[in-house]
Amino acid sequence: MLGLMQSHQLLISSLIEFAERHHGEGEVVSRRVEGDIHRYTYKDVATRARQVANALDDLKLGFSDRVATLAWNGYRHLELYFGVSGSGRVLHTLNPRLHPDQIAWIANHAEDTVLCFDMSFLPIVKAIHSRCTTVKHFVALCDADKLPADSGIPGLVSYEDWIGAQSSHYKWPSFDENSASSMCYTSGTTGHPKAALYSHRSTMLHALSGALPDSLCMSARDSVLPVVPMFHVNAWGLPYSAAMTGAKLVFPGPAMDGKSIFELIESEKVTFAAGVPTVWQMMLSHMQAGGLRFSSLKRTVIGGSACPPAMITAFNDVYGVEVLHAWGMTEMSPLGTVCTLKNKHLPMTSEEKMKVRLKQGRGIFGVDMKIIDGDGHELPWDGKAYGDLLVKGPWIISEYFKGEGGSPLVDGWFPTGDVATIDPDGYMQITDRSKDVIKSGGEWISSIDVENIAMAHPAVAMAACIGMKHPKWDERPIIAVMKKPGFDLTREELLKFYEGKTAKFQIPDDVVFVDAIPLGGTGKMQKTKLRELLKDYKLPGA
Ligand code: AMP
């Protein structure tokens, strides 16, 4: 017997329809590439998203055709999120921080037909447009008077002209919720980047689960600042969850420095902000230097790489902001776990709570996890056994776009490439990326643990631990350190700082001071680049 409920497809267009009807006056505020602050409402987003859909129809784009963006977090990008996917096309968010050759390769692989770009990325588009063989239409996300006369880009139009000519009436089509809605490339460890291809259904379910109280806890009372880029896994789904809940959205545009982010949090009364640790590091440094305080920020979700304990302490203890440590992947839309406390943790001391907060958190509804040993046997959830972490759920990929790399699944589970423990309460803790774990004399050393201790030193701005070949121990850890400006720190001082904080064999053998730690397109430390930089390095005594 079937249930007697209405059958509606879960489609992204329903989010913006809902936001317009129920939160029409809800604000969307953006710092623009032009430098000024732009302010409008969900009603305006919906109106202009319909114009985008009409403009795409006018170009005779087919169902599932790819529309690419090279853009910061901003209102025009948001309109494309809804207009492109809502009308049945696939939004392809290109990462502008990649090398232009890589961007061209990705655009060709995705077979993008339209490329919409912020003016900051005009030089990239100028350099690659002739190589993007499938792109027929170039749209600059600006007013007509900002369009360069001599760009050399064929048929370049301004976004405002392009959609301005269109009617704001449009009936969103209904189609199979399993249809592709957006895509994001991720650079694996080997070979070319591969794309995760999200569907309307996966995006909607992810947005629903992501908004829950024990996930990101989004509501119509929130003012949400996604510092995480809209070109990185749909800004962790925040634009969708915000439309679903009517939360105010605040976009930082290109100004990602600590001062600009802090000012935006204050001026727009942001209650909830999301980003990778490197961004928050810059903001905390700015605040510490100026003795600044938050007046509205209540919580911040930190993920993308391990959040150093010193950062959790600074937010919690110094600024009274709750840190939600979260973990996920491009292949997981991206949310997998969020570290929110359970009732049993509330009476604990702050030190005990800290131990919980340091973990990457509990699986959110929809994500199942397990850890396995080298023979594929499932390991216990005892908080001690560590093994390869596998996941499954309705917003986790079944295969990459165009079947690249073959089926990634193992008995229906997606291997994350992370090594983790899971405790009896279901809290998962990443020990390392499987390729970053250091094996010393048969013992595993977590590079994250080694980095976390260094990051707690007041003179350290950023630290990356890698393993170096060792004739006796197989590998030994060293720590590459970028100092905070104006601070002095010697190798001996830092090594002394490790004493008593970790087992002796986990103390790095050496400290290498560097001007900068190489960061990837999404702000994560690039250990492969660091290894290349230090290829001539010799371990002391090795
Ligand atoms: P990406 O697909 O670029 O988002 O990268 C996903 C990878 O980032 C994961 O497999 C983890 O290795 C790492 N990662 C994400 N969040 C965290 C976190 N909270 N702690 C440690 N590593 C993380």
C-alpha cells in the first residue's frame, strides 16, 4: 500500500520561491567587487533569478547544459545559483584560485557553455577564453558601463544588460529531482581534477539536514556570513539553507582579509559565520592587535581542515563565540559531521568539553560512517581504534562526473582518504589524511596533533607537519613554521614547548622556519607543495 501524500519533486527552485513568499523582506547584503556595499531582499533575488532563467532560455541552452561561474561570494552569484539550477541547467562553480591552465582544462572537461565572471577575474578570462572551446557566451558580472571596450573576449556582455532585457516572469519547470543541479571539481592526489555532480535531491536533503539545530542551526533570526567561497562546494550549502530558513545572508565579496571580515560581521550584526581555519586566523590576529570585540557573533563553523585547539579557545574563552568544528568533503556536498555537544557534556568542566570540541563531530542525519582496518574489517567505536573512514548517504557521490577514475565505492561506501577514530558517543576524530600520516618506528604519528601544539605557541602564525625519510625510523616528523610578524622564536624554544605536551617520539625532530606555508585554492595547507619546497632538506642526524 502506498502512502496517500502528494508527490512533489525536491527542486532548488522551491527554495527561492519559498524565500520570496515567506521571507520576501529578508536581507541579502554583499560587499561588491566595486568596493561598495549592496543591499537588497530575497524578493529581489527571486525576481532576478527568474530573469537569469529567461536569459538562459533566450540563449537556447538545453536541459543540464553547464553554466560556469568564476566569482566571489555575492548577490549576482546567488542569483545564478537559483536561476541556473532552477531552470534545469547545471551550475559549475570554477575555482579562480587555480592556475589558469587548470581552469581552462576544467571548463573544457565540464563542457561549459556560458561563463559568468567577476571583473576581478577578467585577466584570467582574457588569458583562457580562446582555449575554452565549448564556451559560447561570456558574461561579465557588472553594470554595462564597467564593461571594458577592448577585452578581446568575443561577444562579451554585462550581466546587468543580459538579464535587464528579460522579463521577471518565469514559471520554474518541474523535472526529476535526481537531475544534476551543480558541480564542483576537486583536485585529488593524482591525475586531473574530478567533479562531484550534485543533484536537486541531494542538495535539498543536504540543505535540510545542514540547517538542523545540531548541524548549523540556521533560522530566520540569523545573520549568516559564508566566508567559505561559493566556488567551494556551494559554500557548504549555506546559500540553500539560508533561503530555506529565511536567514539574512551577508557576502564578503573579494575582501577576505581579517579587517574587512571583522568589519562586515560588526556592521551587519552577523550571528553565524563559516570558514576555514586560515581565514579565522587572520581575523583573530587583526582583533588581537586592535583589542577588538564582537558585538553580535554567536557561533562560527570551522572546517575544511583541522581547527587548532588554540583557535577554539580564543573564540570560546576570549570572545564568547561557540565554535562548531565540522568535517566534510567536496564529494559529500560537503557536510558529514558537526561537533555539537550532547546533554551529558553540559555539566563537564571547560577542559573536558574542549576534548569533545576538538573532535570533528557527530554524523549529521543522512550520513553513515564506519572505520575499517587494512583488511577491510570494521573497527569498534571506542575512541581508540583508528582506521580508514568510509561514508554513505544520499548526498555523497556514487561516482565522479563522466565516470572518471571508475567506481570510487567499496561495497557501497565512499572511502574518504581520512584516518579517524569514532568514540562510543559517535564523535569522529580525524587523525590525518591517509597520505599525511607519519609512520615512525612502526608507530603512527598524527601530523594534526603535531601542528596543533605548535599553533598553541604565541609566536606561531601557521604550522605544517610532514614526515621525512629516516634510515632507522622509516619516517620522522618535522614542523615547518611561519612566525607571526614581530615575534621571535628559535628552533630550541619551540621544541622545548613540545615537552610534556605529547609523547617523546611524537615531538618533531626539527623546526624549519618558512616565509609562508603553501596554501591551495580553498585555503588548505598544501603539503605536497611543502614537500617539494623542502626536497633538499636533510634531517639532523639522518
Ligand atoms: P575538500 O574536498 O577540498 O573539501 O577536502 C576534504 C578533506 O579536507 C577531507 O577529506 C579532510 O581530509 C579535510 N578536512 C575537512 N574538514 C576537516 C576537519 N574539520 N578536520 C580535518 N580535516 C578536515
